[in-house]
Amino acid sequence: MWKHRGTLRFWLSPKHSVHFNNKYDFLFLSSFQQTVIKSFNSTEFHGSGYTSMAIIYGVFSASNLIAPSVVAVIGPQLSMFFSGLLYSCYIAVFIYLYTWSFYTASVLVGVAAAVLWTAQGNVLAINSSDSTIGRNSGIFWSLMQFSLFFGNLYIYCSWHGHVHITDLDRQTVFISLTVISLVGCFLFFLIRKPDPEGSSAPEGAESASSLLTSSFMFAVKACKMFVTKEMLLLSVSIGYTGLELTFYSGVYGTCIGAMTRFGTDAKSLIGISGICIGVGEILGGGVFGLLNKSNRFGRNPVVLLGLITHYVAFYLIFLNIASDAPLAPEGGTDLEAFITPSVWVALFCSFLLGLGDSCFNTQLLSIIGLLFRDNSAPAFAVFKFIQSIMAAVAFFYSNYLLLHWQLLILVVMGFLGSVSFFVTEWVAQSSRRDYDRY
């Protein structure tokens, strides 16, 4: 799903506002990347969209261990700017596809994604308090997903009625994305820095050696944080979000585009599916962000709602989409599942996938920001390390597994991830009550 590079502004406190520029274009690309590549006829190109995404998330996972060091040395603003430039290079590769440049750019954007996410998570955490971290996480997630509308609407209008995606169709889309991407990179310089509290040292006073020491300590903290009780418990939940991220951002859109029973508009429906996912993400992020403000019921009911929502979506997808759809050739599949394929059911499932994803991610962002507020950058790096390595695994097996096996994996991991989150929330609440008591 396309993440437009428009600047996102939201208020984190009466004193601060933060501008975020969404650079998660590989989520947009992954939703139709495999479809585009299948339609590309060239003897010089032999790439796979699933393989590219597996490389991106694999590099992403490893790079999350060094990302806090990069953010510590050059700061979150420059970190996001240079990461954005690498994103722009990845998008531009699709204008003229070559196997070597496609996979090289996949490696580079994996590094960029790790640095970008860590920098954004760091800015979010340092501008939030214990009472506002839940609200801000929800607002951040909702606004981040809002840009899903524009790109996917453009895809729908451009590909409406197209059975085959031509070179002109592909080049028009990616030239536009590249230009928007480059403009968005410079919007990072509009980010406001939080006011320093209790610090009299002038900016830039730290020596190069102290910065290197600080960066090394960030890496050490990230490794130590990975084996803490709270993070080990959350790792199952985070791992599930990586698996379902792969499914809703890459596999499910490919499945819809491969269903010939949906008619000549099947490929353009990928864009509408992305919009429906965005609606679910925005609704979930906004509503659950507001609920977190009161924090009366805790985070567990929201995660439970996300699990139920995803289970309903998985069941309907199992009934509606042919099992060979993820692996179908460019011509698509003529097979049916257990009911007559319905476009409306498919789009409703897209909405449910987005809603459930926002349930899990807003609550994970909230609880991590609460538990590790004093070490937010390493914590968010570990979060993305776990999530991205599981996403890489999922993109790898998506090359081989039929749809029903992929859904089974999601069902099992969703249950285990929810249980682990419930335990972590209980531990966090117990620790907070003990702290307040003494």
C-alpha cells in the first residue's frame, strides 16, 4: 500500500508538534510489486517481488541493531532525510527494471527502513509522557496510514479495466512516486526538536569520540534489551505483526489481482483493497488512540478485538479466495474456493485486516513506549528487528506455500501472540501498581 510522502503533523503536547514524513513506500510497492513484475516482459530481468521483499526485511532486521547508533551520531532529522533518499532510489529502479539494480536497491532500502523507523520512534517517544504515549501512538499510526488513500486510488484509476500492465503504465506510476518521494525527503527538515530540559550543554558540543561511544552503548543496550523479560514476552506478539504485515501488504493484494473470477478489474482492485486496508488502519488508530487516553480498560481488550477481527478476515478469505492465488502466473487463476468469489467480501476482508493490524500495532507502540521510555531508540530498534525478520521469513515462504497454509500459520501465531501480550500487559500493570505504592 502506498504511503504518500506528505508531511504528517500532530500535536504531542501543548508545547511540541512533530512533522512526520511517511516513507513506507515498500508497503505500497509490496501490495502490487509481484503483479507488476509478472507483467514485465524482458529477457534481462528475472526478479521476484516476494524475493525482493524478503531481502528488504532480512536486511531491515539486521540493520535495526545498528540503527540506534546511526540515529545517535547524526540525529533523527538527518537519519530520516538520508533514509528517504535511499527510498527514492528504490522507487526509481522500477522505471527501468534490471535484476542487479532491483536486488541492490532492495538491500539499500532495508538499511534505510531500519534507520527511518528508529528515528521516528525516538521522536515519538521523547515528545510523549506516560499519560500521552497511548494517544500519540494512535494518532501517529492513524495519520501514517491515512496516506494509503491517494496512491491506491491512483492505482485503481490508472489500471481500471487493464488485464495486462504495460511498460507505460508502470513507468508513469513510478516516475510520479519518485518525484513525490524526493520532495518529501526535504520535508523532514520541518521537524521540530523538543525543548531541552535540564541541559545546559550547547548543541554540537559533544566530541566525535563521545558520539562513537554513545553509538556503541546504543547497540549494547539494544542487545541487552532483547533478552529482558518484557521484550521476550512481547517478541511473540511482534513476530505475529511481521507475519500479518507480509500478508496484508504483499500476499493478499497479489491474490486479489490473480482472481480472474473478479473480472477484468481484478488488477485495479488491488488499489481499492489498499484503500480499504487504510480505512481500517485509520479507524483503528484514531479510535484506539483516544481510548488509550483514558486507559480505563487497558490494552488487552483492544488486542483481543484485533485477534477476533483477524480471525474473521482469515476465515472469509479462506472461503472466498482460491488456494493457488498467491502463486498464480500473470494470467491469474480460474479456480474457486468454497463460495462464489465476491469482490465485496474480498474488500471487506481488506478492511478487517487493516483494522486488526492497527489494534496490534497501536498497543505495541504504546506498551513499548511505556516500558522502555528511558531507552526508546534501542527498544523500537528491537521491535522492528523482530517484526522485520518475521516479515522476511513470511515473504520467503510466500513463494512456495498455498493460501490455506499461510492462513493456518497466521491463526496459530495470532493466538500465541495475543496470549503473550496479555501476560506482558499484566506484568506492566503490576509493576506500575508496585511503583505507585512505594
